[in-house]
Amino acid sequence: MLDRPQPEGRAPRGVLRDLAALDQALYEAVTITQTPALDSALRRLSAAADHSKISFMVAGALALCPGRPRRAAAVGIAAIGVASATANLLGKRLVRRPRPHRAEDSPFPGRHVPMPASASFPSGHTASAVAFAAAVGPAFPAATIPLGLLACAVGYSRIHTGVHYPGDVIAGAVLGTGAAAAVLAATHREGSRGTEFHFTRPPK
């Protein structure tokens, strides 16, 4: 028997509904999984990532070293600014997704961090951490893997501590990658203009 064609608009809504159901199921799977060895560490990591404190500390350490590390720190901080502004001033205000529900009788309340008052989508913590890692990596390759792993851990910690759905974190990662790409492209353009000026300047 042939499937009846779906009315226009119904199929996309069905896909979104299925994705939301999958997102909820993945979140709930994390909430009921017992991980006592990880709970405290991920709670502390999630709290330490508030206001990009970890990234700023790393940037401060890089800034102490002249040359590529210092330039990488500057690019990384710029990427954080773009990602944070986009996530908090645009994404959250447009989507307004409610935060995940945390039952009062949760089996693992010790893993939770305070529930933010802002909307859930996208994850600003993830956007900023990924933006910093993605911007610093090309400028200072030695930091690529450590910062990438740190950004992944920060993103997962937001799910584990009960303040974001997986979809929020994925969206934050995409946004952070885009923010880093925009900053790197702008930096490259400025560098190219500076180089062009240097070589076309008339000799004294």
C-alpha cells in the first residue's frame, strides 16, 4: 500500500516533534544514570565555566607568552564575545525554550547546579567554550586538543548537571564554531590588509 502524501508543512513539524522527543529521551537517560565518580567533578566544571572563567584563565596564561600564544589569546577572547552575545542576546530571546524539568525527588540531587533564569536554547556555556577552543587552535595548534576536550567536557557537564538538553549543547557548539570562524576570518582579512599595505608602501 502506497503511503499517502503528507500535507505541506506537516512533515517538517513531525520531524521537529520527533527530534524534541529524542532530545528529551537522551536528557532523561543521563538523569537516571548513576555516575557517582563523575558527579562532583562535572558539577565543579560546570560552575567553573560560568562567565567563561576557565577560558579567561587560559587566555591569561597564553597572554603571558609573546608571539603566537598572545595572539591566540586575543582571538579566543574575541570569539567568546561574539558567541556569548549571539547566544544570549539573540538565540535565547528568539527561541525561549524552557529549561529541563528537574524533579524534587531526583535520585542524584548532588550533581545539580543552580538552575539559570535564562532560556535553555542554545547553551551559552558551550558556545563560549567551543568558540574559544576553535579560535585558539588555528593560532596556537598545541592547544587544539586540550581545549577541544575541555569544551566537550563543559558541554556535557551542562546536561549532566540538569540545566540543558543535549540539543541545546549541540546548538551551542555549532554557534561557537561559527563565532570562531567569523573572528578568524575577520582577523585574516585585517592581517592581509596590513601585509598588503606593508609591501605596497613607497620606499623612503
